[in-house]
Amino acid sequence: MGVSGSGKTTVATRLADALGRPFAEADDLHPAANVAKMAAGTPLTDEDRAPWLATVRDWLTNEARQGHAAVVTCSALRRVYRDVLREAAGGVTFVHLDVDPDRLAERMRRRKGHFMPPSLLQSQLDTLEPLEPDEDGVRVAAEGRPDDVVAETMRRLGAKAHGHAQ
């Protein structure tokens, strides 16, 4: 979880690979209307997000029912959004990727081909509610090399890489 530009996709794909788990990019699960709205520079409302969050939750539930622990990227900026995701079968643990706002803005300006314009970064930062102590998850600084962020995430989660000695 985290705001746009925090490295969710990069870290999550590498984490899923290291753990041998299925992966989904929640941005790919957005309805077309949400993508168009964000691409036009308009922040989503809670009403816009509701069906998308339900789709992400349902994807996690489907994976759990097939016996798979999975990795999914999702901004999950507010606790109420995370509450929806926590309804998934099998349980959910969050990894909040934390990056300095100036670095986020720089990353977003350099990014090519993404629908989320840098102009929406501040609205995401304003919306962000960091994980609370009673939420299952960890906060990880995500300003270093992606492999280092993945290693730190796994260390913090107590996970072992797929195929490595247990």
C-alpha cells in the first residue's frame, strides 16, 4: 500500500516472485471510468473506489479459496479502504511503502505511460492514513534500491524467499 510513485508495483512483483505467490496489480482492476477520471486529473471519491476495492477484495478471496497466499498492490490510503480489503478470506497483511513527498513527485514526473498524473499526488498524500498499531502490517522505507526494499520487507514480515532453506 501507499501513494502513487511509492514503488508498489516494483516491490510487489519482486516480493511475489521471491515468495512464489500469485500477483495482481490493483490499478488493472479499476473500472474504465475511474482510470479516465484520474487521467483527467480528478481525484476519485469514496463512491468511485467502492466497487474497485470490492474487486480487489474478491480477487484476494478467490486466491485464498484456491489455497494461494497472494500479493496485490493497492493504494489502500484510508483505514476504511483497508477494512474492505481485510474482509477477504485468508487474512490480509499490509506493507506500507513510505517515501519522502519530494522524492515521490520526482518519481512521478519521470514515470512514463501511467494514467496517474503528478498533479494528483498531493490529494493522495492528504488522504493517506498510515497504518494504525492495531492493523496487521508493517511500514517500510522505500527510498533505496528495490531489491533492498524487498529484503527489508521480507525481514519485517518474517518471510523466507520461495525455494530457500526454511
